[in-house]
Amino acid sequence: MDNSFIWPHKDLLDVTQLTVEETTYLLDLAEQFHEVNTRPVKKVPTLRGKGVVLFFAEDSTRTKTSFDMAGKRLSADTFSLGKSGSSMNKGESLKDTALTLEAMNPDVIVIRHRSSGAAQFLAERLNCAIVNAGDGWHAHPTQALLDLFSLRRYWKGDLGGKSLLIMGDIAHSRVARSNVHMLTKMGVNVRLWAPRTLLPAGVARWPVTVYGDLNEALTDVDGVMCLRLQRERMAAGLMPDISEYASIFCLNRKMMERAKPGAPVMHPGPINRGTDIAADLADSVESLILAQVNAGVAIRMAVLLALCTRTGLSEE
């Protein structure tokens, strides 16, 4: 790790702002923290005295918990706030809630919000660092980073020329959007498949290959990422029969026979077993689902460190 590397960004809002060099820096930094997370004592004093606010106005298990754990393992103080526990439930605006939080002098605010652009809205108005932990259908940068980290480890660093199929509800997925940008930037050939009603508008302009036939999309692919059906975001009529969808499109071992031998399967969670992915495949040796969760802590440690110090890994 080059400790002279200076992190240039105040905020992390979208993977589109990252260069290949910056992305590689975060991945390499996360490798160091991945090793820290295997120690009997998993805490380092790197961010002692720093304050991280977890402002989650949307439900979350994996992302919120891993940011909380990442901050604590760096010895930062973390403070959790949800919409139900904030004055937003009393009609206060996002801007005023955020200004109130900044008046308490946090170093980082990690925000998840149902509105696309919420993280950028705060970043333009607040002096502290802002991390986008998911905004509407727009972006989820740390999820894309941890997915890339998991694939880089599985493929032993060989990303160039590999192919990954992202399948399922792409229209409503911020994870799909961020992964398309992240993976293609790093040399991965991305394939997409979804029922026509679950493909986003403008997908023909994305740097991907869109398949109409799922069997063709799976043929000789190096890896597969399933997405859950986000029924809470769907308009009526987009997916009238969940059981029919599952019977035809739920990823299973038989379908994976078309992929290259040993191709990993991924899912950003939460998993709907039997709808997005078969239970036995989710629990198989090819599954990276728990590895993704594990990677989330290391990646978020790297992001918090980069934003808090902008100077690289300090000595323990």
C-alpha cells in the first residue's frame, strides 16, 4: 500500500466519481482490513476521536450494521439515527435534520434515503463527509465496491475479460446501476437479463449486453448475480404472478450448468429463497453471498478511513 496516496474526494456519492486508481486503492486498503477482521482482537485505533452518524431513513440490516461495525473497528464513535427516531417524523425537512446533525460536528454522515439524489443534496450543503448508503433507484457505491472486492478475491485478481450476468429486477435496483459502472470500469463484461417489464428505460445506452433469453445469457458466463424482486417499488402490473416468475426464472443448479465450471453466484440481499435463487444454490460452495457480507465491513472501513484522513493508512 502506498501511504503517500492522497484521497481526493470529500464524499462518496457514486462509483462514477472514482477512477481505476482510486478504486484499486480502496480495494487494496480493504484487503488490509480483511486481515484485521480475522484477528482475535479486531479493533485498531486508526480513527479514534472521529464521529460517524448513520442516518438511515430506509430499512437496512447488512449495510447499516456493517457501517456501524466498520466505524467501531476503526475506533470511531458511531451514532445511529432512523427516520422513526428523528424529527423528520414530525415534519422536519431533510435539510434541517442534516444541518442539526452537522452542528454536532460529526466527521462523516452515512445516509440511506428513498429519494434519488438525497446524498448529493446533503453533500452540497454540509461540510462533513457524506457517504451514500443507497438513494432510491440511483446508486449504492459501497455495495458495488464490496461486490467487486468479492469477485477480485474469487477470481484471484484476474478481472479483465471476465463476464458477469446480473439478472432479476434491474429496473428498480440501485445495486445493478452501481455494479454496471463499477465492473465495466474495471474490465468486466457485464450481461443483463430481466423480464421486459423489469428492464430500466434507456438500458440500450448502458455499456452492457442485454439478453432476451436467460439460457443464452447464462451460457459460458464467469459469474452470476441475482437481484430480488423489489415489490415495494413496483407499479401495479409489472409482475402479476410471483409464483410464475419463480417457477421460470429462479436461479438453480440446473440453470448454472450453462455457466463456466466453478462460476460464483452472488446476491446483495435480502435473499428471497425460492424466488430469486434456489436455497441449495445460495448455500453452495459456489455462493459468495456470505463472502459479500464479510467484505462489506472491510470495504466500509476503507471508505471511512479514506474520507476521514485523505492520506491513506496511518500506522496502528
